[in-house]
Amino acid sequence: MERIYLTNPDGAKICLHIFKPENDSRKLLLINSATGVRQQIYFSLAAFLKRKGFTVITYDYEGIGLSKPVNFKKSKASMRSWGTSDFKIITEFLIKIFPNHTKFCLGHSVGALILGMNEYSKIFEKFIFVATQNAFIGNLKWKTKLEAFLGFGFVQPFFTELFGYFPAHWFGLGESLPKNCAYDWRTLILNRKSTNRLLEKTIDYSKDLNQNVLVLYAEDDVWLTEKGVKSLMNETYSNLKPQFRILKTSESEKGKIGHINFFRSYNENLWDIILHEMES
């Protein structure tokens, strides 16, 4: 595993790790993280695929993990800059360093939503979406709908303004987020257009994407619904060619998949789904 840093257009250092196999199949997987999730959560999957001959790249968006700036409160990072800046410099790096590799991209949660913000998303042969949707509150289950309304309607903006960033870890929502990221997340939840509303604030490349995509979502993911998943595919990535796969808790060694646990090592048996998709 090799660690390197790239500099995004705003001057922030973006940390990425490259997992290079001994017997290179000349196939590469880029993993776009979920909101507030450090890249280390994907290391076990990366090591698994490395053993199968795949090059795998993980990275932290600006403001997260090893890409967190010293002056965190002053960070201007947003979910939009994660797509237009951080993800874009990674794809430019892939084009330059791995020109002859067949490239795939796994988007976990927001990691799939930002694909439409980067013109270079077209370089990928296929996509794999994990636990992603248009997260508008109207698409959520009733209990989650109430939590989202109170949390993102009142609690999140209050603490974000109070501290100058959102202490997401206090609420079990991952890493603390730069202020603009927190407000973009609020938009995804409370604005009916959800992902499309963020895309309206950038150059929107979502309709230029026409690749095949494997869409994985777990039956025990309380933050996700089939309605939200289908909304993303029908209203945002309408030209992608989706194949849907529900992950059942009975397939998990510990009976837990949810929003994050697909990437835990105890669910390694499920990773053959990804392997098969990239080999087929």
C-alpha cells in the first residue's frame, strides 16, 4: 500500500492510498467514500481485491480523515467540491498514471452522487453503487423521516452555526464535517430535488453517463429505501443501465449490513459480488 497526496484547486492536500497487486490484471477500482467515512473502512475490501489482481485506490475528501486541514473551521469544502475538485483530481491522476487499465468506480452513498459533478466519470467501464439514493425526506421510512426532519431541520444547523462545523460524530454520523458539507447534506435530505439540487449548483454531467451500474442496497439499511434508490436512478442517472441487488442479512456472517457494514471484514463473502461484476 502506497500513500500519496494530491493538491486540489483550492490548495488542500488530498490523501490517497494505492493498493498494487503482484500479478496485475490491469483492472482498477476507485472507491468514492460515503459522507464522513474515513478511507480506512475500505482497506479490507481493497486488500481483498488486490489479492485478486486488482489495483485499488481509496482517498479522503477534503475535510475528512487524512485530508483534514489544520484550520478545519476555515475549510470551504462542500459536497460539491468533493465532486468537482477532489474526485476530479483523482480521475485526472488515474488517466495520467494508469492510462491502460480498465477502470471501475465504486460509489458508496454520497460517493455515487458526486459522479455527475465530474466530466471524467466517463472514463469508467462500469459503476458499482452501494447504499446510495436520493435521500429526500419524502423517500425515507416514517421513523427515519422524523429523525431526519428534527436532525437536519433543527439540530444540525444549530450546532453547525455554533461551532463553525458539524460535529457529526456526536450523533453517530461519522467524521465531523466542514460547514458547507453539512449544509449540502441538509439539502440532500430536505430539498425535494435532493441530488439534482446539488447538481444544479455545478456543471451537471449526470445525463452523459450511460454505463452499466450494479446497485447494491441492504434490507437492514434504516437510512435507505427502494423508493429513494429508484428515484436516484430514474431522476438523476436516468441514462445509466442499472442492475439491482438487495443484500439480505441472512447473507451476512453477523446478520448486519446496513449502511456501512458491507465493508467490514466479516462480510467478505459478499465481496465476490463486486469481484464478479468487474470480471464479467
